[in-house]
Amino acid sequence: MKKNICLLLFVLVQNSFLSAQTELLDSVALATHQEYTGLKEAMEEPQNVIKLTLKRQKYTRFPPEIFQFKNLQYLDLSKNNIREIPDSLYLLKDLQYLILSKNTLQALPNNIGTLKNLRYLNINQNEIARIPYSFGELENLEVLDMWSNELEYVPETLSNLKKLRTVDLRNILIPQNHQDDIQAMLPDATIYFSPPCRCAW
């Protein structure tokens, strides 16, 4: 009996510990949280990696080691030379902040909408032409920075992003009628456009 009680207490404590590990941090807590700036350092204690910044590391592909950080909530891979983000990005289910600016991305994963906790996405200064249909499933997205991309299409599912408050689409050639359509899809968001072009979409 005593042995069973001890085992039960161990399971309860373990479950409590695991739950605490996966608790989502607010923006203030994330801003001040311990930051890992190298994969070697992060790999020494993968369960503790909440915030990972790997900018200017000369990566040409998404480092697969990142998928070992199951509690990751903040990922910065800016200023590399990454061309593609794998569909397996969905494994980072707690991700809230994703910064991929200044790479050579041409597309986003088709299943990016599975990142239900994503609040901030920065993909500026890439070569992205299309936003995937599943993008409209990012129900907690608040900030989208797409400044300076090759955008030529946005899906109607964009209108599902009720929490989206700021969108930067400057330095992208978008005709007036499509700027109007995007604004109509996101009536509660502040959207930054460059002057409309006389071009076809």
C-alpha cells in the first residue's frame, strides 16, 4: 500500500513538472527569459530551451537539431541563407515567436496553420510569393511582418485571423483593388502598404 502511494505521488509530481515545462510564457516573461545563442550550448539541456536565437550563423538549411527542443516558444533564425522551412515545423507546437527575416525563403510550409500558439511571425526580406491556405488557421497570430517579399497572392482564409492587429506589406507590389481586398479581410488590423502599383496580380 505504502509503495503504491509513493508511486502515485511520483507520477503526480512528474506530471506536474511536465505541465510546468510546457506552460506558455507571456511576452514580458519571454523577453527576459534565458536565451540560447548556439546549438551546441542548447543541446546540452534541450528540455530547458524556451528561447533560441541563431541569427547570422550562415545556415543554408533549417537545423534539424531544433526539433529536439520540445518546449521551444521563441525561435530567431534571421540573417541566414535558409531557402526552405520543413513541414515538420508543426512539431514545435508551443512556438509563439518565429523570426525568419533576411533569408532566401521562397515559401512557407503548407501546414503552417498547425502552429496554433503562434503570435508573432516575421518573414520580411525574403522571396515569398504565396501565403499557404492553412495560414488562416493561425488563430492567435497578432503580428505579421512580410515587408519586402515577392507576394502575388493571399488566400481568402486570411479573414479568419481575428486577433491579427498589425500587418506590414510595404515594399511589395500590390494593385489598389487587392490592397482594398486585403484590408476588407482584416478590418480590425492596421495594415502598412506601399503606394499601389499599376500591375497585375
